[in-house]
Amino acid sequence: MYFSRLRGTVPPLPAPVRIEPVEDKGTLVILTPERFTVSNPEHVALAARVHELLDRAGLLRKLQPWPTGPR
């Protein structure tokens, strides 16, 4: 998952999640080193925990449209 820095700061996340900065643009969150599968209960539990932490940090709020019209 990618989060623009405009959305906020990615909080510390549990292992094995990796948080990679993308220049000064934002953050890439990589849940597992192997391919994520919904048939793996550990992957599903990890995704639920990370979702909860990202939601608490306000990173999953609905996107707002950019302002338009005259400036």
C-alpha cells in the first residue's frame, strides 16, 4: 500500500511489515515478504491488525476531491 505524506504519518507497524519511504513523497507499506494470500490465516490476521492501526492513525479516511474553480 502507498500513502502520500499529505495523508499523514504511518505509525509503527508489527513485524514482518516493512515501511519504506518514497523520497519525500510518502510511504510504501509492505505487509509480508512473501506473496500475500487470503488462504493464510496469519496474513489475514496481520492485515486486520495493520488496518486497525492505519485507521486509528487517520490514514484510511475517505479521500476528498481537490478544490476546483477560480482561485
